[in-house]
Amino acid sequence: MSTLRSILTSVVRMPALRRIGVVVLLVLAWQVWLSVQAVGKVAPGVGDHPDQRGRFSVDVVLNFAPERYHILELQKHGRVAGTSDNTVHLRSVSPAGVDALAREYWIERIDPASSPNRRP
């Protein structure tokens, strides 16, 4: 036990390792924050009507008009069916895709598709 204590003491005294420890703690804090804030983003009813493949349509609401970068990022999780104001309409989104979208800090919320006539 004393050897472990001496190793930890010598590690704490090294400035480079302290900096690495701070960076690791900051990255962990950022990941925890992304997970916590993702919980409230997905509206009730998202995924209630999946197609045969288990995918569904969603409306991704942003706080700003989407730009090329945002559309390309959203296309990783579904097919873009269009935009209206600050909302991007996605089709064929999987449950894992919704989870990944909810972790994006620039997405305000994820709602069920507004048009019932839109194909899933």
C-alpha cells in the first residue's frame, strides 16, 4: 500500500501529468453535461410509429437557421426531407440516431414529425 501511495504522490508532483489529469477531468465533465442535457430534448411521442425497419420521422428544432454543416451532420442519422424556419425534417431515423442527435449541443429539441402524411 505504501508503494502505491508513493507512486501516486510522485505522479501528482509532475506538472505534465497534472495537466493531463485536468484535461481528462474536463473531457469527462463535458461528456456528462452532454448526457444530462440530452435527456430533456426528445419530446414524448418520438418513435411511436416506426416503419417496418423500426425507423421513424422526426423534426429537429434548432435555435438558428440550419447551415450546410448542420444539414450534413443531421444526414448522418436520417434523410433530410426539407426545412422550415429553424426546423429540419428527418426521415428514417433510428432510435440510436435520436440518442446521438440529442447529445448534440446545438440541437434545441427533437419532436415527432409534424405531418402525419409524411412517409416514415
